[in-house]
Amino acid sequence: MATLEKIRSKSTLLLIVVGAALLAFIIGDFFTSGRTLFGTGTTIAKVGNEKIDIQEFQRRYEEVNQQYQQQNTKMDPAALQQYVLNQMIQERLINKEIEDLGIEVTDNELSKAMLGPTAHYAMIQFAQQMGFQSPDQLYDVAFNPTKYNVPADQAQQIQALWLNQEHQMAEMLKQQKLQYLLASSIVANDLDAKAFYDSNASTSHIIYAHKNYADVPNDQYEVTSADIRDEYNKEKNSFKVNDETRRAHFIAVNIAPSQADINQGRVLVDTTISRLSATPAVDAINGDSNFGVDRNSAAASSITNPQLREFVTTAAPGDVKMLSFINDEFTIVKLIGSKNAIDSINVDVIAFQGDAASRDSLLTALNSGLAFEEALKRPGVAGGQADIWQTLASAPDNEVKDRLLNAGSNYFIADSMGTDARIIRVNTKRAPVNIYDFATVTYKVYPSDETIAKLNSDLENFMAGVTSADSLTVTRALSAGYTLQPAMVTANSSMLGNVPYTRNAVKWVMDAKEGQISPILEDGQNDKLIVVALNDIIKPGYLPADDEDIRLALAERARNNKKAAGLIAEYAGKANDVAGYAALMNSSVDSTDVTFGQMFIPGIGVTESELLGQVPVSKEGAVVGPVKGTNGVYVYQVYGVDNESRPYNYEENAARYSQQLGAQAVLGNVIGILMNNNPVENNTLKFYTE
């Protein structure tokens, strides 16, 4: 009892202790999972005030990922996640604008876009992909299934697809209205169109001489920190950043086989060639997972690899050869045999879904003269295609292949399973050719444990002498045989620099402190060893002037300004014509054409905006210069001006104005414009770290 009394007397203290422990556990779990009680929660991104929930994002990601898998396309998951999220962000931005503007789609507009003679092309394409002649037929099958003997479960699937397409069509029509509204609100008036015409109506023919800044030694023109700062202040808006940006440098070492690994692989390949030569087909390696085997039958004309084609057409059955060694993979080929046979046939194919009686009725009608196009309209026909060339050389020997080779001109049921069947007619058979039966055997050389251990050891030994980010320099890396690469990283980055499958390295950079060096990391495919140094953390605002790349660019610009002033002072008034200036500049006299509206001056290049502005207003025959350009100083003379014979036309120039300066230019940047008013917060790294 005494013990119980003591416990009761201390109950308040126990509650505090237990409560504190529980709170610590909860807070710890939130921190370790990348979420906080008052933080991102389940929000993977925020667009303005609207949130994108992780579950909604995950559903979209899985849909897109399945599409890529069906196409046998491999993609970095982090890059794919960013792609999907960007799509969802853009949708939120567009939909918010649509909502704010009160844009709606009426039932009548939606019906016209989905059905009848005014159906949108996207709907026609959708229906044809589903195996129907028109959207109307697809709609009728979906919502009147008994009319077509379509089972209820299939009808429900078709209805769901239709309703989903209806939603997408409504969204598309809203977006088209928004585009039309924007395009209609930015239209060139008479003054705009005439100004655009005038800027492109005349072309000045000039002769010129120039002196490139690159031809003047840099050591003659010292650049100070004040010069760089002045240039930075002039161009400061060019260096604006909206998100926290981290400047890093990294080394990525390929985990690749050593020469010893390759030599060992070659020994195995040579042994395998001997074994394949001594045994039938590919019996020597059957069941051996170290080798990939692809057996084919093909005519010489369909073999695209010239080395392979030459081998199979000249080798004797049973011959084996090492064909190639590319990307650490050996390819062996064996000719198993050859025969003279029909390589391909031309067929008409109809896919049918329905009961056997309806299928047999259709078959009878076809063989009684029913036109192929009419057959496609029959109930139960899911689709079809006429005049298809089908290769038979690589097709497996079975009953269907035999029937195709021996078929006459009638339609027949090639195969059927349940309610699904294929009805085929053979139109033409090509003459027999030599068909080669061969197998390609591949053996991939992977780095051995010893090779991987040495790569790790060498990198560890090198990094042992690197104590901070500043001490990891290009020179130091090169001396050890490594390449140091720069990377600008934000929370939106799906990879480090251009190295895929490196989200874990991005996560490290975003969590690190300035000056830190990472441990040795691996990419998501175990193909690379990576070390990262975090040099700077740049808060939202402007990239700093002392950033290495920015400083070098600004220093070059400041030095070129000084070179321009020096060269102009050196040449001004020293000659009377362009040829005289060319002699002073140790250059030649060239000619070109300049139109104010162009972006590129032939023979001179891009970025010479000062020349583009001066030449069209220069007096014909006058020697102008020396004048400062972006890449050098120029002296020129206009010797002729051509006015386009095409008369001014408002519609033509208004359209060209729209492309370069008006509605079309704005529509091309509409997402960026909307993002300025709706800041985006990306929390991907808090949910996905690999």
C-alpha cells in the first residue's frame, strides 16, 4: 500500500515525464521524416496559396511511370517526379487564371467538341485508338452496350474512359479560351505594325573593318574589384534568383571494369566460343544467367547490322564469331542454319469481340463479299487494318504460321480466346528467300570487387587531404586524375549537375553547411562514386558578384570596355576610309548586310546590338567609327540601302509582330509570367531522397 501511495503522490510528475517523452518521440519522428507539426505535412508543393497533396502527386506519378514502362523507356525517377510535378504546377497556375477570369465551358460547347460533325480532332483520334470509326459510335457502344452485345463489365470500362476524356476535353476547351483571350488582348495596332515594318523594310549594305578584343593582350588592361562591381551593378537583374541556391563542386568517378576485368572477360568469351562451336545451337550456355541469348530468323535484307549481315551470309552452319565489344559488352554470334522460305506476307486483319455466333456470321459475310470497310462498322468489331506486311521469318513455327503460309484468298479465324478473335485474309505472299537462323550471345563485363575497392580507396586517399570546400580545386583534382565539375543546386534540382540518379547527392547539398565535404556517395544505379563540396549558400535575391563564373564573365566585360576605349583612342581620326582603318587594325575590309530587326549580322555574329542600332540610321557614304561593339571595335561605311519592294500590309506585319513581340511571344512565356504572381514552394526533397 505504501508503494501505491508513493506512486499516486508522484502521478503528476510521471504524467509530465511520460508526456515529455511522448512529445519528444512525436517531434523526433516528424523531423526524421522531413515533416513538422507546423510544416509541409502532406504538401509536396504549394502554388501561391494552393497545395498539391502527396497522394494526388503519387497517383499522377504512377500513371506516367506506367506509360514509360509500357514504352520500355527508362528514366531517372527523380527527373520523372520533377516532370510530373511541373505539369501539376502548370495546371494549377492555368486553372487559377481560368477561375479568376470566370472562364467556363457550357454543356452545348462540350457536346459539340465531343460528338457529331464538329467533334474535336482529339476525340476522333481517341475513338480510332479505341477501335471505333467515330466518337458517336464509341459513345453509343459505351452507353447502349446491349445494342452491340457488349458485356456489362466492358461497357463500364468504356464509360469510365469516356467520362475521363470528357473531363480532359472540358479542361482543354477552357485553356483554348484562355489562350484566345490572351491573344486577343495583345494585338498590334497600326503604329505597332508600321514600326515593325519600318524596322525591317530596309537593308543597309556596308563595308567594314574591325579589331577583335581577343587580339589585344589582357595584361595591357588591368581589371580591379571596383570595375567588376560596376559591371555587376549594371547587370544586377540578370543575376536574380527566386529560390535558395547552393553552389557546389563535385567529383563523379565511373564505377567501370578495369582492364584486368576486361581481360578476364575476354578469356571467358574465348572459352564460350569454343564451347558453342562444339555443341548444337546454344546448348553450351543454356541456363547460364551470365549470358544473354537472342535467337532470330531473318532474311539478309532485314538485318541492319552490317557486320552481322556479312557473317550470316558468308558463314557455314555452326560457325561462331566474336562480333563486337562495345560499352563493356561482348557480343558473340552463331549461325545455326538457313533455309529457303517465304519471308513476309500481306494481310487484312480484323479484331473481333463477341460471341461465337456473331463472329461466325461476320466471317461468312466477309467470304461472301462484304467490303472490309463495311465490316469494321459491324457490331463486335473492335478495330482492324488492311494491307499490312507481316514478317514471318522470326515468327515461331505453329499452327497459325502454317495456316498463313498455306492460306488461300478467303478470310479465316486465325486464333480466338473467349470473346476475342482475329479474322485474317492473306492478300499476297512474297517469293521465298534465304532465311538465316542465328543467335547473338552477349556477355557484360562488370567491375570486380577488387576494382570497386580500389576506386573507393583511391578516392578516399585523395579526399583525405581535402579539409574544406575551398581546398577542393580544379588543379588539385586534375593532378589526381579527377575532373571537378560545378553544380548550382536548388530544392527543385532532380540531379547533381548533369549526372542522373543523384537525388541523394542533391539532398546532401541542401542539408549541408557551407564549406562541408560529403562522404563518398553512390548514385542510384551504383554506377558512380561521388564526393561533393558545398562552396556557397545563396539566399533568394541575387547571385553574388564574387561567384567564380560571374566574376570571370564580369571581368572579361570590364576588360573589353577598357580595350574598346583604348582602341578607339588609338584609331580615331587616323584614316580617311575603311581601307585605311583596316590597315591600322591589321585586318581586312569585309562586307555584309544589316537590317535593324535581325538578330544575327552575317559575318559578324550575334550580340552586336550597338551596330544593329547605329547602321540603319547612318548616312550613306559616311565613314563611321571607330565604334564600340560587344566583341570588338568597328569602322564601317554604308554604300547602299535597299527598301523592300513589298508594300506595307497591316495584316502581315501585325502577324509578324505577334510572333516576335506580341501575343505569341507572351503565350510562349505564360507559365513564367504566372509564376511571378504565384510563388512556388517545392518540398520534393522532404518526401523523396533517392
